[in-house]
Amino acid sequence: MVRVAIDVLLKDEILDPQGQAIERALPQLGFEDVREVRVGKHVELTLPAGDDLAERVEAMADQLLANPVIESFTYRVLDEDHDRAR
Amino acid sequence: MVRVAIDVLLKDEILDPQGQAIERALPQLGFEDVREVRVGKHVELTLPAGDDLAERVEAMADQLLANPVIESFTYRVLDEDHDRAR
């Protein structure tokens, strides 16, 4: 089994009100000069290894995790051999 | 400037209903054997470089981005020299 992380963000051209809210709140907490804050979804899941791993992860993200019209996603393998690691 | 990604997830012992909903929906879409789905927040932001980068990012996450009682976070640097890369 493989542990994969999928990060979903609004596309650059789409307004991100949650990111803007965080950006505005940070100076009041003493964090100056923080810019371009974007907020999205982080999904971690465990699935069977295989040559078609990339294909399966991309299909899952496209069909269920991200809205391809307004969001884009990236993914990465966190743990190649998740079962043995536990 | 440095581009940083911060991932916030509910702690392992906290129930994650959104992750469970995704886990239940996946077989109906043809994705079998996907387990341990956890859903959280993905934040990307740009901030000034410096020796205290880790300290600043951790303070931001603790104070604004994550609820330390029920959530944990990880972070990573995406781009060490974000201004020049643009």
C-alpha cells in the first residue's frame, strides 16, 4: 500500500477569500510581509501500489476531490511501503 | 522571499467525517481499497527568508491556521527563492 497526499488549491485566477482573510489577519498577530496566501484542501489516503498509481490518483482527484473548473491539484507519495512502515 | 506550504490535519485520534465520506464514495466511483482517508487544510504563503523561518511558520500555524487541540500541522519549503522564480 502507498500513502499519498493530494493538495487542492483554487486556480490562480480564482479569488480566494479565505486566503485573503488570513493575509489580513497575520499583521495583527505580528507576522509582517506575508503575501499570496492561498487556502485549499489537503487529502491523505492509502491505496494499493501499482504501475497505474498516478492514473488512479489523478482520476480520484478529478472526479471527487477537486472541481477541475476552478481548482487544480498536485500530489506526492508520502510513503512507498505504507503497510510495512506501520 | 520563500514560498511555504503548510498542511493541517485532524489528529489521528479525532474522528474525520469528511474523510470517511470520501472513503465511502470512492468504491462507487470504481476506486477499490482506498483506506485511511483524512481531509485537512492546505495553505501556501510567501514570507521573507531568514534564520527564524521555521519559528515564524510554526507560530503562524499554531496561532491562526491550526487548532492545536484537535489538529496537527506539517510544513515544507516549496521555493527557496520565490521572487526570482517569478
